[in-house]
Amino acid sequence: MAFYGWPISQCQDLSNPLIVQLNSGIRVLDVRLAVLKGELIAFHGVYPQRALFQHILRTLRDFLSSPLSQSETVVMSIKQEDFATTPLPTFSKLVHDEIMNGPGGRDLWFLENRIPRLGEVRGKIVMLSRFGGDGSGWERGLEGLGIHPTAWPDSAKSGFSWTLKGALVRTHDWYSIPSFLSIPEKTRLASEVLLLPAGGAPPFPVLNITFFSAASFPLAFPPMIARGFGWPGVGFGVEGVNARLGRWLTERLAAGTRVRGWAFLDFYSDPDDSLVPLLVQCNFKGRKQGEEGWE
């Protein structure tokens, strides 16, 4: 929902509102919220994003109840953006109340603290809660706050892992890179998380979560990192993360390599609307019958 605040806070094109993202194939959303006049509103950094949380919920309810997309699943990561001014319990209560009383209500959500199979959550939003403290105010406490990380180290370059109900969650969220010179390293580290762990497939479920977004002031604004700049094809400029990821995915698909996980992208339609189709295609490489919860 980060459409405003260029070049610091804008991370998506205005031509790609939420419903366009959903119809394009986006199924994992990174939603940052803040409290404004007693209501939750999309926020990124210091910039309000002009969309109430209720608008986001209404769009998702309509999408997931449509005959054409009612079998789909959407994952929503929710994070508090105004933690310096709004008490954490206040924010958590507002999220709870707006979900329970908003479009679709409780039935729209999967709020168990475990990683479900796709077959369990069709037509629902799966919450990844990067807020909530000790779970106060939520039915079942932390067990009713969706997938809830035990810790989220700030901008850990080497990534981090945590376990959840016997599943291993491997996470990469190195966002504060020194400058655009780190684009190749950022792309490599974020991509590698989407592959099987070293040693091959383990005897337990693995979920990979990776952020290809990054930013720092003044030499690594989000548009520069995602899109690059200049004319790198002729040696004048720097190729962005998205173009590098597209090439990496094409190579992995050609080799039959299994790529799995949740990939968060800034300016996802750049450079040529190819990234989402490539990521969708990865779902069908190396899939074993029944493992996603369907026959």
C-alpha cells in the first residue's frame, strides 16, 4: 500500500492499486499501519498512504468472495509503523477490533499460530503478525494472533530462522543496505533463502520468507534498488534487484530447481511485468501431490 512519499516511502506504482495487485497474482501483502484519529490507516515510514485499513479489508473480502477467486488465499503481514507514538496494546486492540467488526469479520481470517496447508485456508487471509506483544486482547492470546514470529532481528544481513509447531521458518529481511553498490549482494542473499536448505529437503516443513526490498539514505532509495538506474545493458548504470531476480528465476526454472517461499517486492511490475508470472510458475516445479493440502 506504499504509493506515496517518493522517493523515500513509495514502493509501488499508483497504477497498481491493491485490486490490480491481486488480479496480477500477488498473494502476500506487507501492510504497515498507524493510528490516525482513532482509526488504522496504511502508513510507510513518515508518510500516510491515504487508505484506511477498512478499505484494505473490503478489497480483500470482495476478492476472496468473488466466484473467480474464492478458492485463493492471501497472506497479510501486519506491522505497526507508529510504535513511537501509539502504545503497542492500543494498536493491537485496534487491529483486533477492526478485523472482528470489519468486512468479512472473523470468518475471513486464519488466525491460528501455525503454518496451514493451502487446502485449509482457501477464501481466507492468513495473518503474519509482526505486532501484538503477549497477545493480550486476542482470543487464545498468542495462539490466536496468526503466525507470530518469536523474534524479528532488525535488518539482519545473514537472515534468521525460527521454529513454529515443528516447522522451520527461514527469513531474510536485510533492508538497510549501505548503498546501491550492495544490490548484487542483496539480491543473492534474498534469492538463496528461496532454495532448499543446505543438505536437501529436511524431514519437517520449511517456510521461506524473503524481502527483496531495501533502502537507505541517501544512496539507496527504494526505486533505485528495485529498478536500478541508467543504462546497465550498455555499461552505463546499475541493474536493479528486480531485473537480477528475474534472470535468477529464469535460470532456476530452466534447471528444474525447486523455488519456494513468500517473496516481498518493491515495484513488483518492473522491469517488464515478468516477475509475478515467474514466481507463480515456481509453484509447479517439483511439487509433490498432496503436500499443499489438495489431491
